[in-house]
Amino acid sequence: MQGLLEGLRGPLAKLDRTLGGALDTSAEKMLYQFKSVRSKAARAEGFRTGVLDTHEREITSALLPENALQERSLSILPFSPRTVSNSSANLTGTSRLARATIASCICDFNSGTA
């Protein structure tokens, strides 16, 4: 940008010597505005990067608790069909409807319809 303005200095000086000072003032104002826009863009980028990093950490912690797959830390064996009848029988104090709902959910999960 300064090269462009310096290229205008010669023709403006030939036209009128006082336009050189006006060119300097205009150049300073333009540089100030460019610096202002640059700093605003840097702040916006930093804010956006921070927000995206926060979202990434939240999603990762939800999908990978303790930085490992849930399948590796939680066993599916207690939910197998063989133990469903034993598990629902052991639910003392729960209604038949609750036991049936739990058993149905477990069976649906095991069959892959959940």
C-alpha cells in the first residue's frame, strides 16, 4: 500500500506541493484503520478458536470418558439375554411393569433394534 501511495507522490507534487502533506496524512489514517481491522480480526480468530477448542473438549469427554472407548471400560455381559431373567428377578421393590420395561429394553439392545 505504501508503494502505491509513494507512486502518487510525484504526480501530486507536480500538481500542487501542498498535496504532499495531505497524502502523508491520508496514508497515516489508512494505516491506522488497517491496523485496527487487523487487531479486530486477530481477536475474533482467537475467540473463535477458543470456543471451538472448548466444544471439542466437551464432545470428546462425552464420547470418550476417561480418554478411552466406553466399550473397553463397560462390560455388556450383565445385559446379555442369559442374565436378563436373573437380573429382572433380582429387582426387588420394583413393579412388574418396570421389570418388563427393563427386560424389553435389554432384549431390544441385544437384538440391535434399539
